[in-house]
Amino acid sequence: FPGIRDELIEYLAKENMPREAQEWYKNNLDYNVPGGKLNRGISVTDTVEILYGRPLDDAEYRRAAILGWSVELLQAFFLVSDDMMDQSITRRGQPCWYRIPKVGNIAVNDSFMLEAAIYHLFRGHFRSEPYYVDLLDLMHETTLQTELGQLVDLITAPEDSVDLSKFSLEKHRFIVLYKTAFYSFYLPVALALYFVSPTIPEVASHESLQRAKDILLPLGEYFQVQDDYLDCFGTPEQIGKIGTDIIDNKCSWLINAALAHASPEQRAILDECYGRKDPEKEACVKKIYSELDLVGKYNTYEKDSYEKVTGLINQLPADGPLKREVFTSFLEKIYKRTK
Amino acid sequence: FPGIRDELIEYLAKENMPREAQEWYKNNLDYNVPGGKLNRGISVTDTVEILYGRPLDDAEYRRAAILGWSVELLQAFFLVSDDMMDQSITRRGQPCWYRIPKVGNIAVNDSFMLEAAIYHLFRGHFRSEPYYVDLLDLMHETTLQTELGQLVDLITAPEDSVDLSKFSLEKHRFIVLYKTAFYSFYLPVALALYFVSPTIPEVASHESLQRAKDILLPLGEYFQVQDDYLDCFGTPEQIGKIGTDIIDNKCSWLINAALAHASPEQRAILDECYGRKDPEKEACVKKIYSELDLVGKYNTYEKDSYEKVTGLINQLPADGPLKREVFTSFLEKIYKRTK
Ligand SMILES: [Mg+2]
Ligand SMILES: [Mg+2]
Ligand SMILES: [Mg+2]
Ligand SMILES: [Mg+2]
Ligand SMILES: [Mg+2]
Ligand SMILES: [Mg+2]
């Protein structure tokens, strides 16, 4: 990452940007881009290795890693702004960027500059590739999809006004696919497919991309449902924090599954207790979750989802360009989280 | 614009986005995109007409207008977010978008979706053009440049902490070029040059674009200096508002010109009085502006700038693809503002 960061800062220097602004951008990048788990970025280089069927040499790795960092930059753009919109306090164990006193609202423009970094890097490293325009289209479409998901999330589940009649499993699914699955699951693999497309024929054909999407979106959906489940039923050691989805009025899979099965009496309690800053009301919600056997319903969902995804993977032609291992490696990482 | 808006909303409908989110995006677009003076957007279609040397037919006009609206969308993206960062109250005679009660911080994501609309429209209408990738690169570069200008402006002239030692004519020039001139002056013409490039050879060559930039950036710089001048010396009828640059600690051409010529005593007064919410201190600053004859200095600057730009225009080969009228039409609109 320091190499990528320095490349961006050098551009500013070349444009005669004042030194304190160069320094500012450096701090923005260092504070907000590395420091996560980097799963999304790493899955780009991992996927390229699987498709090539061999380890990458240094030059290949560096180029593929730029695509990986582009996913992390996109995520940083969304996280910096999401924290402002949610008025969150901390992120990755440090204060949210906008809460650094001298930053404040400048964080809005800083988030823009994280997004703009993606296109500057793409242009510098991929402008002459035949798939350059596909990279740009993919990144634009994914960005818009994530913003659509964010919008539906924001107007469906505002932290300060609870209205469970706005919730539904269908809306939950839209939010999860658009806000998370496209950029976290489909994007890294699609970037890798374009990257290897000059040497592996058909790997980034329309059909191949569509198959990858058909597998990765359900996988991403399951990943988020699992995240929602663990927020309530995982131990703090498992999830590294104490879950607050009920208190925060989150449009979680659990509340939507509960709403789908609740009796009128249970529904009345959910309406009264969900999304309130009150541990007793939170406990009432959890009690209904257990009355409705959401653990059992989750296990059924998980089993169905696993079988569906496995089925799709097994339908991939064994000798096709799209190796099954691309997807089984994801599958193992994700389904083992609880197992 | 309704046609363009509906095209965007139809995309959301096709993606099964919940109806209230479609409605939200429609309101975002209607509230923030039209309603300005539309100079930037109109200069795209005007430039195309000049280059073709004839009026556009309906189909041509509609396509060129999409490029025009892309500039207005980019501007809306910047204005919605700028108003949040500046905590402004009104914009174009109505409350700033983020100040609509149910909007609030969601305006951050709404601004993103104004930017994303550009790329969705480009893809829908220009994907098969030979210059498609050039449109994308141009738009990305201009976006980053504007964000760089915004950053320097934000850290040089925060409204709540005055430090005139951060100001200089050099920094003023950077802010003006990057924050305003690239997207308001160069971008519309460059879009028009790409648009006509399939039928007019060499019109969007590297050299031609560079010549356009060499003329349009000084023009944009002058435009902003004039804006800064009128904020203080224009009548409220001329500028449609009461200027507040001195009170708001703006990094205006006037204060930078004053700092460049002030005696130590005058400088001490400027340090004490600039950027304070106090009409008496504002009057002290204006008194120093008049002691330093900033009106005279501005008239000299204007004359020099006009001659420089006119000289560059006259250097354009009379029979080249880049017609002088593209630039003289800008020149007349802008220099006549005060005359
Ligand atoms: Mg959040
Ligand atoms: Mg959020
Ligand atoms: Mg969660
Ligand atoms: Mg402002
Ligand atoms: Mg501002
Ligand atoms: Mg002004």
C-alpha cells in the first residue's frame, strides 16, 4: 500500500498542490484504507492465482494488487461516509475519520478523494489494456448499486424512527445484495476475471461473468445473513464486539424473519421494543426471537443456501475457464466462520 | 431534463428498487440538478453548434444535451456536498438539500448518486462511441481536480479559524483553477470536442485539447477573480445577493492582493479584522482595500487577462478545426458582466 499511496501523492506534487494538502491526503489514505481485514482486496489476487493455476511473479502481483486495493478504496469511500451518515463513534478500533477534530465535515470531500483514487490508479496502470473500459464500467455499476443499497437502508431503517411496517425479507434482500454483495463478492472476482482475460480466452465473457455473479450474490447474501445472526447469537469473542443491531433499529435478517412469523401479540411487542435504547426492551425482542425458533430457521436457511451455492458450483463445466476452486475457496472461508 | 431523470428512475425500477427509494432519487434529482443558471451545460451544446457550423437536429441536440447535463450533475454533486461542509443555509433561493428535515445526513449518499448518474447516462448513450473511454477519463480527471481544489480551499480558509499566513495569490490561483476552472470552463468544451470528433478530424487531438485548456483556464481564473471582486465592489442588484466573503474568511482574490501589498500596519489590521462576524471589522477591511487601490489593481488584472486570452485566441489557426468563435463566445459572455 505505501507504494500506491506514494504514487497518488506524487500526482498531487506534480500538480503543484500545496504541501499541507499533500500531507492531508496522505493521512486520509493511511487512516482509512489499510487497517481492515482486507478480505476483499486479497480475494482479487487469490482469484488471479487460482485462474492462472500458479503463483504470481512480483510484477504480476503488484498489478493485480492494484485491483485489490481499488476494492479497498471503494470500501473506504463507503465506510468514511457511512460513519458520518450513521454518526458512528469508532471504526476498526479507532475514532471514525470525521470525528478527528480538525477533519470534521471535510471528511465528505475526503471520502470523494478515496473514490477518485481508484480511477487515477486504473488510468495509470491499465489504460492500454483491452479490458480497461470494462474495468471502468464494472466499477461504476458496482458503485451505483452500493449507493442504491445504502439509500434503501437509510430510508428503511433510520436509527431514530422505528417503523417495522417498512421492513420485509424482500427489502432486506435488496439491501444486502446491493449494499454489500455486489462490491464485496462479485466485484473482486469480476476484476480478477478481466485481469486474466488477455491470456485465458472466454474467462470474462458475458456468460462467464453472469455465472460468477449467480454464485457470488447468494454467497454474499448468506454472508450478511450470517453476520446478522451472529450479531445476536454469536459470542462477543466470535464477533469481536457486542451486537447492537436490535438497539440500533437495523434491518437485520432476524427481525425480518421474526416479522414474517410473529403472531399479532408478538408483533405488538416487537413494534414496542425494537430499535429502542433500552436493554430490557432488547431482551423482550430476543425472547420473541427464541419463541419463534430463529436459531432453527437460521440453520435451515444456512443449509439451503449452502446446498444452492454448492449446486451452482457443481454445474460449472469441469474443463471450463471458470475454475470451481475460485468459488469453493470463498465457500470454505465463509461457511466455516460458524462451524 | 425530465427525460434524463426518468431514464435514471427507470433503471432503479428495473432493478426492483422499492418505490419509496425511486421517489427519493427523483426528488434528489429534481431538487438539486435543474434550477441553476445552466451556463455550464448550455455551453456544451453551444460549442457543438459552433463546431458543426449549423444548428443541431433534435436527435443530435438530445445527445449533446446529455453531456451538458453531465456537467450539471457533476456540479450538483459538488454543491450538495459543499453546502454540508460549509453548513450553508440556502442555495439557489431554497434551503440546502441537507437541511430538508427528513434528508439530513442522507444528503451525503444523495450527492454520490448525482455523480453516479453521470456514468450511467454515459454508458447508456455513448458506450459504442470511439471516444467513450476519453469521456470517462476526462470526467474522472476533472472530478479529482475539483476535489483537490475543494480540499485546498477547505484547509486554507476554514470559516471558523482565521490564519491569513496560509493565504497567498499562488494558493488562490490553485484553488480557483482546480475548484472552478477545470469543471466549469475546460470540461464543457472538451466534452463538446469529443462529441464532434468522429466527424471533424483532429478537433479532439491532444494538441487541440491542450490549446483549448490553455485558453479556458485563464478565462475561468478571470471569471472567479471577477466573482471575488463583485462580492465586495458589485452592487447587490448586480450580484443578486449581499457579499459576505470578508466575513466568511474566504480565500478571495481581493484579500490575497491586499496581503501582497499591505504595509505592516495594514497587515495587522487585516489579521485582526478579516473573517470576523462583525460589520465594523468588515468595514475596516474594506477601508484597507480602498487604501491599497484594489479597484485599480483589479482593472489592471482584468485588462491583462483580457489581452492574454485574446492573444491566445488570435493565435489559433484561422482554418484549424478549433474555431475561434468557441472561445470568443465565452469571452463576450464573461467580460461583459461588469461592462
Ligand atoms: Mg454504519
Ligand atoms: Mg449505515
Ligand atoms: Mg452486522
Ligand atoms: Mg460553499
Ligand atoms: Mg466550500
Ligand atoms: Mg463568490
